[in-house]
Amino acid sequence: MAEEELQIEETTKKSKLPLIAIIIVALLGAGGAAWYFLFSGSDEPVAEESATQSEQPAGNQPASVGGDAKVGTALYVAMPRPFTFNVPGTGRDRLVQIKVQLMVRGSDNEETAKMHIPLIEGTLLQVFSGSNADELITEVGKVALRERAVSEVQKVMNDTVGANVVEQVLFTGFVMQ
């Protein structure tokens, strides 16, 4: 009787061993695949992008803060909090929340944009709250709002700093209720 119980315990221990081995192999394979996809990217596209940007004529390049016409790398400045505001609509007023990031070129422009975040936030809130819910429902309305935001921010920054610091205003989140 004792021998039968001992044999049953040994067979259950042996049957768990292959299962554990399969799980370990699967985890190692998943880790290897993750490492490959995360760390095996090449830096060649970045070099090609900077080479093509330097070949552009000087008239198409945005001006930087220092007056230098050189195009820097694209950097993104996140607004510290999303913009939440009400907009009127034909049926009812709607609540809108927009998360925004600013695309700037070069570290000088990045620092300038970070220094003037309250001014940029005020300008963006003014532009956003002047919109209409019926316009914001369509993709065309969202694009028009983004273009108005870019032009107003560039105008305010040009008046303050003397250069177009912000190249694009990007909506990273857009919710309308």
C-alpha cells in the first residue's frame, strides 16, 4: 500500500517537470523576441532624415530662436495638463478635452517653448474655446482647429521671442461628450 502511494507521488512530480520546462522555454523565447524588436533597430533613418533636411533650400526652413536657419531634430513638448472646455452646439453644449503636444526643432526652441508654457496654454485655450461643437465633430473641423492653433501660437511666440518656436500643434488626445 505504501509502495503504491510512493509511485503515485513520483509520477505526478515527473509529469510536472516537462510542463515547467516548456514554460521556461516559452518565456525565454518571448524575452528574446522582445529584446530583438526593442534593441535591434538601426539609426540609419535618422541620419537620412537629417541629410535630406540639410539639402532643403533656406527659404523652407523654420527659423530658430538664435536666428540660425539650421533645422534641428524634432522634439516634442507636452502641455502639463489637458485642455477641458465647453463649446456650444446646435442641439446642446458639449464638453471637450484635448491633450496637446508641441513639435519644435532643436533644443533651443524646446527650452524656449518650455519657458513660455503659460503663454502658449492661454493662447491655445483661447483658440479652442472659440470653436463650435458642430465643427469639431468632423475631421475637417479638427484639422482647421489645429491649423488655427498653430498660427495663433506662432504669432504670439513671434511677438514675444521674435521667432517661430513651435512648428506644429499635435492633438494626442481628443474627447468630446
